[in-house]
Amino acid sequence: MQGHYNETTTNASESGNIKVCGADLCPEHSVTEIQFSLPDPLTVKILMSVFVTFSIIGLLLCIFLLPPLPTTVTSTNNSVIRKMLSATCFCLRVNTEVEMILFIPSIVLLSSVETFRWIGVSKAYISCPFGVQFVGFSMALHGLLSGVSSIFLPRLANFISRKYVVTSLIIGITITHVVFLIWTPVNDELPQMMGFISIQGVLEGGLSTMLCAFLSFMYPKKTDAAFASLATWKSLGNTAFIILAYYLCESARLYIIYALCILSMTTYVALELRLRLRKNKPEINDEQEDESNKELKMSDD
């Protein structure tokens, strides 16, 4: 069945010559003669059984091993609504702070890179030259290296400065996407592409972990609002780039990523400088954080 996939899902003409792959691939370039053969029903049942089994195991582990979340006892429905509105306003208020405004471009950069990998890399750099059967292998390889990177790079940041690690990751992501612009892989370059996917996994996994750790460092008393903002902006970035994938060529989206790399590098450096200046006024920062938490405390009364 893999051989059937390889023959019928590459962007090729009847003569076997590849039409368009890589950065030149655009939405109007259709993949010709796509025919997917259905897998064996027994294989589908086995895979779904494995998925359901691990899902149940994960649910049981969360129930019995994780500590319960703190709950707030409320007397009326009005107090619940008031607390929800207060928490929402508090999350929106965090997005108006200068630190979060400077942090947002890095979140959007990460979401754009992820979306380009989901759509652009899978279609234009894996499925088109090599066949759709290698998309799963590339995703698994990327996930493995991303997990390894998320474990070791934060420990590396403990020995060297955090700013050096984050800036190196952003520069590395910029370089990898420049390579995507100038390199169109062919049939015999699958090992090189898989190695390149591995490098991309290390960079993306490290940047994602470092941004989460950096956000916890900036907002030690506002973690709920800070990570809610992180998830919101990441989702908005993913949505925007998925929509752009239907209208723009791969090269156009790469140029957008380059602009985001420059913007995120600039705002990250400005954020580090601002945090360094803020260290000289710790007592003022504590007073500001206490004032920002009054709304949530009032809702509990």
C-alpha cells in the first residue's frame, strides 16, 4: 500500500516529471491523480483500540495521580458570573502591559512556524517530492527531537544566559526557513530532508519550552492570565496562517515568517532590556502586581 501511495500522491505529470514543489508551490497547483486506497478494516480497528486504550490510561493517571485543583466555594450563581467576568477582564488587562505586548510577536512566530510545518512542509517538501507516506515519519521524527530539545535546552540555559539561547533559536528558525526558500528537494534527497526536519524539531521544541518558562518568570503571580494569553495568541496565529495557506504561495508565507523573525528578535531584545531595568525597582513591581490581583480577590468575597 505504501508503494501505491508513492505512485499516486506525488505532484507529477503522466510522464513522471515533477511539476511544482518547494517554495514555488501555490494553491492553484493541484496534485494530479490522487487515489487513496482504503486500509484494512482490521488495521483501523487495532489502531483505534490502541488510541482509546491510551486515552483511558491517561485519564485514569490524571484522576488518581495529579493533585486536585483548588476550588472556590460560591454561594450564588451571581458570584460565579462575577468571578468569571473579573477573571476575563484580568486576562485582557494582562495583554495591555508592555511586557506582554513585547512578548506577543514571539508567540505569533512560533504559531506561524508550526502551521507552516503542518501544511507547507508536509505538502510542498515531503508529500510532493517523496510521497505522502513519508509525512507521518517526518512528523514522528520532528516530535521526538522536539521533546528531547524541550528537556535539554532549558538546562543549557541555566549554564549560559537565557537571552543567548532564545536569540540563537530565533536565528536558527530564520535560517531553516531561508533554506526552505532556496532548496527544492528531489527524490534522492529524502535523508537530507529528514535531517533538516530533525534540526527544525530541535529549534521549535526549544523555543516553545523557553517561551513558556520565560512567561512564568515574567508573571509569577499571574500565571493563569499569562498562559491564557499565550494560548489565545497562539490559536489566533494558527488560524490566520491556515487561512493564508489557501490564498498564498509557500514563498509568500515564508516572507511573512521572515518578517515575524525580525520583529520577534527586536521585541525580545527590548523585553530583556526592560526586565533588566525593572530589576532595580522590585518593590514597585510587587505593589503593581498586588493591585492587579485585587479584582480576583474581590470576587471571592
